[in-house]
Amino acid sequence: MEYSRAASPLTIPNDGVGAAARRVQSWPAFLVGALLAVTWSFFAFANFASWRQTHHPTGLGASLLELTAAVFFLLRRPALVTSSSLVAWGATAVVTFGMLAARPGGEAVGGLEPLWAALQILGWVLAVVCISTLGRSFGLVAANRGIVTRGPYRLVRHPVYSCYLLTQAGYLLENPTTRNCVVIFATVFFQLVRIRAEEQCLEQDPEYVAYRSRVRWRLIPRVF
């Protein structure tokens, strides 16, 4: 989730009851964080094991990007309003954990392992810039944490997701197996579903509507 100030079906009041509700909701967040840590560990271990065998940094950029997202998820600002859309939650679950199901394998396209590894690192570096711009407004599901429109958000509305696409493309070109094709194409599809669900939630906020009128492109300037 990249933008946040929006009304949605689930509203948590900002009072004593709301504070208690947020404490209760911290348990699901803790469980999600723990699950992310475990699945990321398996993903990273598989890639690092391949690295030892092939002597090139297999999946390094993808591993760093997933770790960065997990850390910022744990540090995110508490939300006052969170979407209860099943589509939004389902797509977010697939996108969050989908890439972690990929595994190293196959021969790099064109034998260009260094190029595809560099593409992943580039995607990760750009993602760090975008996520750092969001700061504690970063999250997974659409929620009210404040709208960010500066920096890379002046170019496209979802720059973090653009970085994900770049890194995932690099990983797939480096590890072009049938499994990875299925995982990554499914992840990209649900990323698009996630974007749509987020924007349906956020378009209830006049501030976001004004921002969307200024920044037309979602992921790639002058393309999409």
C-alpha cells in the first residue's frame, strides 16, 4: 500500500475504544510479521545457497527488496482507517507472499547473470528511495496514514510497485523456470488488482482525487 488517506468500510475511532482496538489488531500484525520473517528466510536461504554454488549473487536484489518491505511494514504508522475489502486483502496477501515462493534455477537468459542481478539491485535501490519517501506511511493494505505526493510520487502514483516489477523482471530473467514464471506472473496480475482496489478506496478522499488528476500514470510514465 502506497497511499493512505481514504475512507473505507472499516473505521477505527480515535478514542479510548479505538486505542484498545488497535492494541488487539497489533496481534494480527505481529503474526503477519512473523510469517513474513519465516517465508523470507526460506526464500533468502535458497538464493544464498545457489549463490555459493554459482559464485554470483543469485536473487540478491529480490531478497533485499522483500526484507526492506517487511522492515517498513513493522515500523509503519498505526492507521485510523483500514479497508475491509476482501479483494484488497486477498490481492495484498498474494502480492506480499507470492514472490517469496520463487526459487533460483534455470540458466540466465542470454547468459547475462550480472545484468539481471544489476537490474534487481537497481529495483531495490529505487524502492528504498520510494519507501523512504513514504516513511511510516508505508503499509500493505489501503489505510489512512496520510497521502504522500513528493519525490517519485510526482511521476507515477505507485512507484514502489514499479520498483517491484523491475526487480521481479530481473529475478525471472536470472532464474527463468516454469515455477518462477507462474509465481511472478500471478504476482504481477494481483498487483494490478491490488492497485485497482487501493484506488477505489482512495478515490473517496478529495485530496487523492486532486492528486490523481495531476499524476495520470500508475506505474510507467506515458505508458500505464
